[in-house]
Amino acid sequence: CWYHLPEEKLVSNRHMAMEIKASLLLLIFLSYAIVSFSLYEDQVGLMDWHQRYIGKVKHAVFHTQKAGRKRVIVSTEENVVASPDLRHGEIFWRYVLGTKDAIDGVDIALGKYVITLSSQGSMLRAWNLPDGQMVWKTSLHSAQSSKSLLSVPINLKVDKDYPILAFGGGYLHAVSAIDGEVLWKKDFTAEGFEVQRILQPHESSIIYVLGFLHSSKAVVYQIDPRTGKVVAQKSMVVPGGFSGVILSVSSDKVVVLDSTRSILVTINFLDGDISFHKTPVSDLVEDSGNAEILSPRLSNMLAVKVNKRTIFVRVGGEGKLEVVDSLSDETAMSDSLPVTDDQVAFASVHHEGSKIHLMVKLVDDLDTVLLRESIEMDQHRGRVDKVFINNYIKTDRSNGFRALIVMEDHSLLLLQQGAIVWSREEGLASVTDVTTAELPVEKDGVSVAKVEHTLVDWLKGHMLKLKGSLLLASPEDVAAIQEMRMKSSGRSKLTRDHNGFRKLFIALTRAGKLFALYTGDGRIVWSMLLNSPSKSEACERPSGISLYQWQVPHHHAMDENPYVLVVGRCGSDSSAPGVLSFVDFYTGKEISSSDIGHSVVRVMPLPFTDSTEQRLHLIADTEGHVHLYPKTSEALRIFQRDFQNVYWYTVEGDDGIIRGHGMKSSCAGETADEYCFTTKELWTVVFPSESEKIISTLIRKPNEVVHTQAKVNTDQDLLYKYVSRNLLFVATVSPKGAGEIGSVTPEESALVVYLIDTITGRILHRLSHQGCQGPVHANWVVYHYFNLRAHKYEVTVVEIYDQSRAENKNVWKLVLGKHNLTAPISSYSRPEMFTKSQSYFFAQLVKTIAVTSTAKGITSKQLLIGTIGDQILALDKRFVNLSQAEKEEGIIPLTDSLPIIPQSYITHSLKVEGLRCIVTAPAKLESTTYVFAYGVDLFYKRLAPSKTYDSLTDDFSYALLLITIVALVAAIYITWVVLEKKELSEKWR
């Protein structure tokens, strides 16, 4: 049956169909536009940052060729050789050597090679000066531990080669500067000769090697540079012996102190003869004490530190000494520098108030000052530690000078023409401890920075985003979008946000300086050198310092600022007296500082706070006492309520002993106060020294959050985690296996792991790995080691479960309230527990291990593994889940090796050179955690292990969402109108 429609109706239906198609196409386009709005290149650096450093400079050599770009080559205490740009301070190139490959000397050869001597004179390398590429590397024979020395003769040529002289390990080597080939070597191990100086007199083809034999006999060898044979040898016994460094003041004279450090001995060696001349320091300076020869090398002159003064002593023709000038103790001096053919100059820098004064004088005439400049300097940089100078020719053909200065806080500065050209905070290359701090709440007088957005800017920004999503943005628009995203991400706003993304990392460096780093972009908000302890007469240089959160106000956050506690020692010995310093988190001002009068062995934060929200701390000393801080009556009253429930442990690694301690009573004695308490030893675990040596200990983080104690196994069985915070992880290894990997056979080494209750000393679990070796890097409880039998690295995971709550699996007992979930738990009761463990092969050597932490502990955890390549691998904890053996949906299949997925490196293509530690901290948003890694470099990243399931992304386009909603409403309305017309036309049919 066919029905013929009128032509008008066909046309109407076609129009309606076209309108519906157009509406659907618009909806599809808008939906795809929302999905496709993700420009990865625009998001680079929004949630992470990376900062490169080189460390405290100890050697610097300027490239002084007239042609080409001026360069400086430096070596640092972090075992870095680098070339900073003299114009802007940026790093042209750098190379980080290993932690055991300390750089002993650096110089430039042939005008194009950088020569470094490291590893106590056993490794010589040549680097290409322009780009830092390694040209050659030579391993030098070494038979014993000794002082190393590098000498690059300027005018020494053997045939067509230019030898480099290096001493170390009892051997003197001559190495070709062209290809690194060893030309000859001289063995000094039999005589016990220690080389102190290698000199080449002017217009002489003979090398003079000067050193000491048994610290009392001066020996001079004349060596032929072509063959390495000894041409002549002279020696002389100097009564009183030698001590300290030997300083060469000319090509045929050196000066050294005797063993009493009160007599200067001038040694002359000319034409093969050797003689010495003694000058008591008391003849040069009245009321003199022990003297010290300073390291700067000056022509025919030396600098000596006596009685907190620095005196300049000129060396005469016959070795006679004469004082020509005197400076304050805090003056730093450079080596001498040739200015003209017959003039040699040096630089001196000293502090005076908030200024530093730089002077360049002629060595031969100290009254002639070539340069005098005064420069304003930040007082939190401390004193001048080292200075290196270089000269250049100005446009008026006069001599100009630039000075590279190393400060007490390890910062590096370039001074030129009376101003600081650039500065680098190289102290951040030696971070020792890190803690986090909340930013201030945004209000008047507290907000550090304020960012305001007008309605016009808001509309303009969203229009630019819309153009970008529709691929209509010009290059200028793309740049504006990137800048807008950087601003809108809150990175420039130093106030607290509701997601907790903006925080401060407080970093403490080896120099004793605090830095507040902003998580948004890594900039330094404030920095402060702990001046009070360092300037104290009783404590000139604190060491072993660490950070603790002292006061973190929550209820008074609008009225009070949080404080950080800095604890240190006045020396490297554990019995040295300690110092405390309290610093404001927000401003960086030191509130107070004091010498506490007792040693610091361990600092224990307690889970108690007083009414001002100051956290109570116990500090243990070497005499077996503990001291309560803060010393207030309220803190004492709070502590005495839980006096008998305070326990701690100590580890004596060298003796293989772990001891548990508890509180006993108040201290007795005239010097004791009411905040001092005696302790008692509760338990002791002694490991047999002939079979086990402690190599690693670890305890759970006190702020670790466990969301739920229950865990459902793959067979639907309910397990309860053992969540005690009193567990100590201990790893021991056979004494022979404590050395380098591969130094023992599998039969000679065994790795044993213990889990010990720190309250009772009870060993809860013991696991042995035969034929395995350290080092062990662990995080609760996943640890990494080397399997000698398999010749592979392994990772073992241990999980502990509580069986005492097994009866809580009955649902009816939970309903009727007959469960034991509220029963008290005591460490003294016998633990009903069992463990599961599993080992996996891992393809890389591990430097450190950390684990992500979130606010509530709900988000899946990731293991953050610092690899030997100085990168950070994020490994999902499901890969080490002990339920892998069961095949079930959502469970990763069990394998014998842990996968290394390139996309799992959170550092991407970057390297955290010299990686030492990874710190994690939770954000307020449950899905997000912070990762902060430090070594020579710094790296920060905001990480979401389970993706951002509880928030929208920072670049989400609300304007595009609004347009989509409007388009949907318009499409619905159009469709409704079309259908209404269709129904009306059908009714009129």
C-alpha cells in the first residue's frame, strides 16, 4: 500500500531533518572540543620544577686566552667539575663524579683541555673546554693512601708531547696531555716519600720534586722529564720535623711550619743543594701562639694566621722572613696573578658591617693599590670564605679585575666594577634536612603576595582559551594563554589555598643556612644563616644540625606564626654541647637561640602540645639523661601525665647493639633542673659481631596515615594489618659482605632482616637471604639488596597481619557488639601475628626509596625509587602486592621481575644529580601528594598516584562548559519547536 505525500510536506520534512542534523553536528563538535583541549606543551612546568647546582667551590681556574669567550672552570666539594658563564652565572656544562671520586685538583692544559685529578690521585681525566665532553680518562696506579698533587707545567715539552705530572698513592706519573697515555711513572712507596710540591725552575729542563720522609727529613729529587729517571737527590734532616701544608713562594724556595707550629722553616734548593733557615714566629709577632700557613700562593711572600690576625711575611734572598703587613682574621686572599710582565698582584676581601671591601695590591709593593671597591652584601651570606681573581683589559687599555667569591653559606658571587654581576645559591646543593610548612592565611598584614583578577581579565582569558580549543589561536595568543595559566595556577600567590597545593619547603644546608622554597615555582621566599650559634665563643661552627616542627598553630593560625626548631652541635663529636635555634616559618627571622649546655644524641618529638600548640621534645645526651623542651611548667605537667609511657631506642652500629630505654626519675645534682630526667635500660639486642654487622635501620613515619586496618584477600578472606608504630626494621650482613658489591663469594655473605618491637625488644620476624649483600635501601617494609648467586638486584616486600582480630570476621558479632575492636592493645601482650613475603628481581641499583603519602591514606600508594641514574621511578604498589599469585580481576599477574616502564619516571628526561633523599608530604586534596628530591640538584613534583579523581584540572575551561550547556539548551529548544511544527502540520493534514 503506497501513500503519496504532498510536495510541501516533503520539503518541510527535509528542512526539519537538516536542522536536527545540524544540531547533532554542533553537539558532537562541542563535545570533541572539550576532550581535545589538552596542550601538553603548555603544561610543562606547571606542576614540577628542577633546579641545577654545582656545590661549594674549592678550586677555580680562569681561561685567560685573549681570543674567544672568557670562561672559568670550577671544582666543588660535591665532586662536580663545571664551567659557569661569567656574564650571567648560568652553567655552560658540568659533570658530577661519584660520591667516592673526590676532585683533588683542576687545571687547564694546552689552552683547550680541562684536567682533573680525583680519587686520591688514581684517576686523571681531560675534558673539552668549550662543551665539557670527556676527551680521555686514565687510571693511575695507586698502592697506598696518600696526598694527591696535580701539576700542569707551562713550558715543559717532551718530543711532541706535553706531559702532565700527577702524584697519588705513592707514585708519580707523567701523562700525555694529548691522549692520556702514561709516559712514565716513578715509585716512591718503598721509601715512604710523600710529595709536597712539584716545581720547574725558569729556563730549566729538570723537574724538582720536593717532599718529606717520615715528617722530619726534607728530600729533593731532580727528575728528567723525558724518562722519569732521578738525575740527583738531596736530603736533609730538619730537627723538630714538619706539620701542616708546605707553601712554595718561588721556584727554589718553600716554607713550612715545624711540628710545634711555632717556627717557620724556609727550605732552599738551588742547583741541587738544599739548605734551611728557621725563624721563630715570636720574632715576627709578639705574644704569638700556634701559627697556621694559609693556602694562597704569593710570589716571594706568604700569609700566616697568628692570634686571630693574618700577617704577610716576605721571604728574602737567603730565606730570611720579614713582616710587611697585617690584616684582620676574617680576610680572605687569592693566589697571586701576573698583571704585566714584571708585576704580580693579589686580592684581599674582608667584611665591615654590611659591606665587603675588595682590594687588589701588588705583591712587591703592598702600598700600591690597583683596585679598591666596597659592595653592599646580604648579611645572611656570612663571611667571605675564598676568593679567586682574574684580570682583563678595559677599553681604555687599563687593567680591570673580576673576583669570584665563595661565601660562608657556600653561595657563589661574581664581583666586577663595584657591583655583584650575579650570584648563585650553591648551598642548596648540600641540603641535609627538609620539612614542610603551610603558607599564611590570606588576610591584611599576613598575605605575602596578592593577585587580583578583574572581570575583564577573566572574560579575556576564557576567550583566549576558547580560541585555543578551536585551534584559532595565533602564536601571540598561545603565549598569552601560557602566561595566563602560570598566573591562574596560583604559583605567584604566596597564601594558603583550599586544596593545599601551595606550601613552603624549609631546607637546611650543611653550611647552617635555612631556605624557604615555594612549591609553586621553586623560588626562594626567604633565607637565613644561623648567625647566633656560629658567632658564639663557645660554638664557632655548629654541625650535625637537623630540623623539627616546633610550633604549628591550627586554632591560632590567624594570630600566630609557626616556628621551626633547628638543633645542632658545636663540633663533630657526639659529646659536643648542643645549640637550639627557633625560626619563624613565614618571615625567616630567628626568634631566639641558645647554647643548651649538654650534648645532643637524639631528638624525640612527643605527641603532645601545650596550650600555645608548641610540640614537646625530648633531647637525649651522652650521659644517659633526657631533657624536656620547652622548659615551661605547663609542658612539665603534660609530660608527667604520660611519664611512664615514653620509650625510645638507640642503635650502636659499630658494636652491633640495639638498646631500649624508658623513663626512670628526675635528675639529681646541683646543675640539674626539674626538666632533666634519668633513664633506665629496658632491653638489649646484641648481634654476634663475627657473623652480623648492622648496615641499615628504619622506623615508620610518625605521621603515616592508615585509612583502614582491614584488607580483603583475593580469596575473599578478611585480613587485619599489623599497624603498630613501634616496629623497627633492622638489616644486618656478614662482616665480609659489608664491602663493595662482588668483593665476597655467595658463601661468605648473608643478609638478615629483623622486625623488632621497640617497646619490649621482642623480635617479631626474622628473614634470612643467603648469598646476598648490601647496601640495603628500605621503606616500610620494602627493601632492596644484591643477590650474589643470581648476580642481580632484588626487592623484597614483607607484610604483617594481626591474628588477634581474626574473630572479628563474624558479621553477627559485629552486629551484636561482641567484637573486640575496642579492646586495649599492649606491646607487652604476646603478639598474634603472621607475615607474608615475596622477592622480585629489579634491574637497577637503588640509591633511595620513599613512598607516597596522602591526607587520609585512601589513595593507592606508589613506591618512589631513586635509581643509580639519578632519576625517580614511580612504581605502583600493586606490582609488589602479595596477592598477585591469585588470578582475579584488577590484580596484576605475578612475575619474577619488577617492570621498569619509561613513562613511570616522574623526572621524565631530567636528572637529580647526586640524588640523596626523596621527601613526600600530603596535600589537603586526598588524591595529591608532594614529592621533593634533593642531591646536588633539587626537584619538585605534584603527583596524583590514582589520578585527580576528586578535582578538576587547573586548565579546565569553565567558559567552554557554559557554551556547551547553552548550545544544548538551544538545540533542545530548536528540536522542540521543530517537533511542535511537525505535530501541528500533521493535525492540519
